[in-house]
Amino acid sequence: MHIGFSRMLLPCLLVVSLAGMSPAARPVGGTIAGPQLGFPRETTPSRVDLVLKFMQTQLTFVSGSYVNEWTRQYFQCPTGTLTKFIKLLQISGLDCRVQFAHQPDSNHTFALQENASSHEKVVVINLSWPGLKLEELVLEAFSRDESAGKESAGNGPEPERDHR
């Protein structure tokens, strides 16, 4: 009898604790209807417009969702457009990382994840996307200082590429 009581106690305590939370502390989530992105306050309005216009005209929005300050949006685009988008995020002074994942049952080229409280952007490239051509994907390293206000990356010669 004591075991049955313990099994029931935990779900009851969870319900009571969630009910006692203030509305502001409860998780909030939902879907996103179209492309959107958060920017640091110091980002110029012209830069914000440039990035958002690119997202609306050059990327195909598939879907999106949010939970509290976290958002995830899914897009389709050719590999060259993906390269341009990543570079645009970097030269706009946004903190952007790139990751790779195999997602064979998905219908997107990449996912864009964002933590609004830190303005960090993560582009997760779907290696299972049939249209992805890795030989056309060009990723350049930026430091935070380099990316602020510069239109091109790199200081020095292009790295050699293996064209096998």
C-alpha cells in the first residue's frame, strides 16, 4: 500500500506545484507564422531590414516554433543561398554558430535556432537534405571583432580547397 501511495504522490505534487506557479513562470510556446529574428540593440535599422528582407525573399520558410526565449525555424534553400545567409548573419555582427545533423525524415535544408536572451544564433545544416551540395558550402571563420561592420571575411589569402 505504501508503494501505491508514493506512485500517486509524485504526480499530485507536480500538479500542485505547477498550479502554484505564477503565470509568468510557466512555460509559454507556440508556432511561428513566418521568418523572424532578434537583433541586439546596437544593430542599425538598415542592417535589420537587410537581414529580414533576405530571409523573406531568398529563403523558403517551412515552419517554426518557440518555447519561452528559444525559437526554432526551418527553411529550404539552395546551398549557395545558405552560404550567403550565414555570411550575412556574421557580417551583421550576430553571434552565429554552425552545426551539422542528419535528419532524414525532415523537409528542410537547415534549422535556425535562437536564444533571445543572448542573441545567439545556431544554424543547423541538415546533411540528409537531398539538395545540399557540401562542395558548394563555404564557411568562413569570424571573430566577434571582425564581424562588426565588415562586409567581407578574412584577413589574408583564401584557404586552399581540395577539389577531388
